[in-house]
Amino acid sequence: MPIVKHTYDAKLHREGTVGRRGSCSWHGEKACSEQPTSSYETPNGMMAACPRAERQIEDLYSTSASGRTRVARSDIHE
Ligand SMILES: [Zn+2]
């Protein structure tokens, strides 16, 4: 499943979401007090990810049969 990684930006997250409030939406704001460092477009929607979540998301979505990474890095925000 392809995912797209962005540098974290609250504006990428919909109004009223955890990511928009500046919290980690992968772990949830109650379970995780870390600041998100990346925003991921995943098949399940936009996820704000702390460094720990980044590794989990990339493990979950970027593995393919060939072992090739499918993470596309966006340069829009750089
Ligand atoms: Zn987290």
C-alpha cells in the first residue's frame, strides 16, 4: 500500500482531528504525549506521527514482497 510522507503540518489535517490539534494521531493524544514530526497520507487517512509512530507506519505500509520501500517523500513542505 503506498503512503506519502510529509513534514508535519497541522494544515494537512482536517479541522477537529487529533493531527490538527498538534498531537500524534497514530497513538492517539491520550496514549502519546510526543509532538508529531511527520504527516502521512495512508489508506486510513491522514496520520500525524511522532518519531516512534513513523517507524511503525513505515513498517506497516512500506514493506512489499521485493523489500522495496514504497514511501514517497514529498518535497512540497521543504
Ligand atoms: Zn505517538
